[in-house]
Amino acid sequence: MHSEKIIKGLLNEIEKIGGFIGEELLNFDAAAIEEKSANQLVSYVDIEAEKRLVAACENLCGPCNYINEENTQLQTVNSDITFIIDPLDGTINFMHALPVFSISVGLMIENKLCGGIVYEINRKEMFYAWEDSLAFLNQKPIQVSSRNTLKDTLLATGFPYYDFDQMEAYLGLLRSLMQNSRGLRRLGSAAVDLAYTACGRFDAFFEYGLKPWDVAAGAFIVQQAGGLVCDFKEQNNFLFGGELVASNALIHAEFMEYVKNAFAN
């Protein structure tokens, strides 16, 4: 099945699941939170949303493989299709009723990333792209920003919450970027940060300690919107390597000098 058909086939179902998450926010029971590991939380909403996403993927494509945060579908099947799913990116925001959280679904066919959907639930913004397509926001084409010097940019990042081994390098990078840009923002959903980079609201995004389900969909959308994505060494290991830089391409070389200098050791 072609990536375009899969991505388009999932949009309505993801919107419905986003509606479920939004409804649950109104009556969310904080006592139902579980801690998977230090500062990594899960609620019944994450688990139910992931089950619904898996069901939607199975209805569309039949049995598939999954890389999914809550591990609701562990079966490995003989399929060329793999979905990379985060049912609620920004769980802590959700638990505190902060309005930045999203659904993220990345698509791999024959181990190649070739589709992505990020649905920002509160603003009902559906970002998506498939192989050889433009990137879209609610059916309208989007592209990365055209700002070409770092001093004119607004940047996004995420704060480490369980892996603090590179904290000094990270704080040093923040210091440098604060002094050489218009500012930094931390929204709490890497998928949204990437989607906002794809449509030009942010000019670049960087973070370490990431998982594939945090970045697969958003990174692909950035690329289809004309941006560049890499790891901190400016290589291509951003999906499974735990660190990512995404930019509008025009500031990429300048931005990467700051990143590489900060993490040189």
C-alpha cells in the first residue's frame, strides 16, 4: 500500500482519537497515573488512545509492526509496514491541563521513513506528509521559515527529564543560543515542536534523550516542508540515536556549529 493512501486513510481516525483525548481531559483522574520509570508517566488515556490507534492502523493495512510507547501491540508480523506511535506526546502537559499535547504517528515501509502525522489536539491542527509530497497543515501546504541568520530566529527545545549525563553541555548550549537568537521555547511535546518547525513558527528545534515515537512523524514532516534533520554529529541517526536537530535549512550550518561545539566532548 502506498504511503499517501495510508496517511490519508488515518487522518479522520486520528482526529476522532484526538477528540477522545480532549474529552478525557475534562474528567481526568490524576490518581490513575502510573510511573514507568523516573519522570516517565502513563495514564489510562495514553493506553486507550494507543489501542485505538493500533486498531485504526490494522483496519487500514491489516497486521503490521509497531514501535509504540505504551507497548499495547507487541506482536511481530511478516509485514513491510511499521507504525511508530506516540498516542499522547506531552503526557505531563495533559495531566496538568496545559494545552500542548499531540498524537504522533510515523510510517515506515521497508524500514524507510515515508510518512508522518502530528495532530495537535487543542488547536485541532493536523500536520502530515507522505513520500514525495509537500507537507500540509489542515489540507494547506506548509514550509519551513525563510529566516537566514540565527540572531533573527525563535528556537525550540526540550528539557532533559531522566537522562542528565549531558546536562552541562546542554546548559552551555542554552546559554549560547539565548545570547544569539530571539529566544528559546520549551512546549513539552517534541512532536509539536517539530510540526511548528515545519510550518515556520520555529526556525529550529533540538533535544536529546528522545525516543523514535517522539520524533518519527515530526522529523519526516520537517523534511517534506523543506527543512533539514540530523543528529548532534550532523549524521542521519536521529530516529534511534536519541538526539535530534531540525532546522529550516538556511540557518542549519550556523546552528550546528553551536551544537557541535557544545557537545564536542
